[in-house]
Amino acid sequence: MAIIPEVLFVFVMVIEGYIARKYFGPDKDSKILTNFFNKHFFYIMGLSMFLSFTAGYFFTGYYKINYFHMVLFSVIGVIMFFVGYIYRVYSISYLGKYFSVRLMIQKNHCLVSSGPYTKIRHPSYLGGWVSLVGMAISSGNFATILLVSTSTMILYLVRISHEERILLESIPEYKSYKSRTCAIIPGII
């Protein structure tokens, strides 16, 4: 059962990489925010996941989980993974032409504040985080769950701070939108 998270992770990376390259690239009039973190975000996230799972498996010997709980964790984790991933894809598709893997403002960029963006400014990150935590839960390893949930949330929050800086500079109504919404988790962050 421990192989399920790794298979899900590879699935996500292959699908997202294909979609990003095929449909979402910068055009010549885009204002792109480039720094090391943003340029290599997906590699950093992948390294974080790898280290979290590796460290989690290191601590596996300190507790035992029975087969029933392993199956339960796997089922809950896989369900969370797919629910989060579907929400992420829905949020990205709702943005349509304004979505980009790279942090950038496109020509004639407009603020989208309806649908999944009504109460949450970054619902695709919420969906991504839920799916990654689901992947960790499916491992049945408590250390992995803790490491994945905290490290990925920290990375998403850093990315959000970079993204919001460029949005505040480029879209005048973003400040008002930011004041009435949550960044990633309603009522918390």
C-alpha cells in the first residue's frame, strides 16, 4: 500500500507538466515575475515531497500500524487526493486564459472573483494542498503526513506572497478583493 502515494505523485506531475506546457505559457506582452523560487517552484515542491516521504519512512520503525488502518488511511488519502485534484483543475479551468504556471500578468489581465474565487483567492493551491496531504495520508505514516502538510503549506504561502505582490502592483481592485477574502483556507489563512 505504501506505493500508492508515489504513484499518485508521478501521475500529478506528468499530467500537470503536460497541461502547463501545452496550454499555459507566457505571451510576448506578459509581465513575468522571475526569481529563483518562482522559476523552480515545482522542483522545490517535488524535492520537499521527496524529503518528507523519505524522512517519514525513516520514522516508521517508531510505531506500528495494523492492516485495517493502513487500508483506511489509503482509502481516505486517495479520496482526498482526487477531491483536491478535481478542485484544483476546476479552479484552474475557471481562470481560463488568465492561468499560468509562471507568476505573470498577461496583457488585459482581469481580476476573477467569482466561482471558486469568491471566498478564496488561491483555490487551486488549496486543491493542490488537499491532494498532496491526501497522498501523505494514503502512506499511513504520521511523520509523512505532518511533514508534507506543513512543508507544502509553507511553500504555497511563500508562492502566494510573491504572486500577490505582482497582483497588487498590476490590478488596482486586487487590494479590495484581498481584504474581503482568505488566501487559501477559509476562516484560517
